[in-house]
Amino acid sequence: MQSIILLGYMCVGKTTVGRPLAQRLGGMFYDLDWYIAKRYRRSVPQIFAEDGEAKFRDLERRMLHECAEFEDIVLALGGGTPCFFDNMAYINSVGRTFYLKASVDTIVEHLRLSKGERPLLTGKSPEELRQYVATQLAERERYYAQAQHTIDVNVLDSFEKIDLVVQDILDHIYA
């Protein structure tokens, strides 16, 4: 199995889809942010705060190259990973890439429900959050759109719908 790489904005469901996808494919699931946190014994927000974004992005790139060498994996990237260095060209060269695309409203709703620590979003009003997501998503879209496949994930509100998205990805893999 060629590596499957899931990308898209934060909270679109890369992990939610990636785990059952890996299981269906008989491979392992990796979340790049979790991999980094485990390897460096610090959370991504902690690395950002202590070392700055530039150092984090360099570390992220190195860990991306390390993870992408693993065989039979589904890899979920951080939301910003495709937008730095040559990361997008690299992942397209080493795996099957899938952009999990969601609307601003869907992302904002997922962020509202998320328990994750997201320092860049702390203290934002609902309207400020929506504007931030809309602006950043517009900036990142040109990178995300370079993925080999785009999958609509505005529907991830039940296990049945998650299964439909997993099946959609499998249909692309085996087409």
C-alpha cells in the first residue's frame, strides 16, 4: 500500500477519518502533530511558545520526511504542514494525497466542539474566530488544492457519514 496522506485545515476530521481508513487498509495511522509531541516530549503549542513558529516548521518538515518513509501508513498532517517549504510537492511525490475540504462554518463548529489546545484561537469571539478561519483558509487553499484528490467532509456528524467518507477515499485509491 502506498502511503495515504490526509491534509486540510485544523478540525476538518483528518484523525476522525484517518483511523478507520488505516484500519480498513490494514495499515498504521499516524498523526504528525502527535508524532512530533511524542518524539520531543512537548506538545505542539508548547514547541510553538518556547521555540517559535520558524523552528517548529523546520522540525515539522524533518518529522514529515521521517514519517513519510514508513510503509503502509495513513498520515494526518497538521493544518499548516502543506503550506511551508516544499512540503506539498514532497508529499505528492511519496504518497496518495487527499485534501479533506470543509466549509468555514463546518470548521468553526468543529473548533467550537474541539477539546484541543489551540493557542492561536484563544480569546477570540465567535465572529473573530470565523473571520480568522476564513482568512487563513483562503491563504492555505492554494496549497491544499494541490492534493491529488479532494474529499468533501462537511458531513462528519455520525459514524455512518464517517464511513461514507472513508469509502469515498477507498474508491479513489482503488479506481
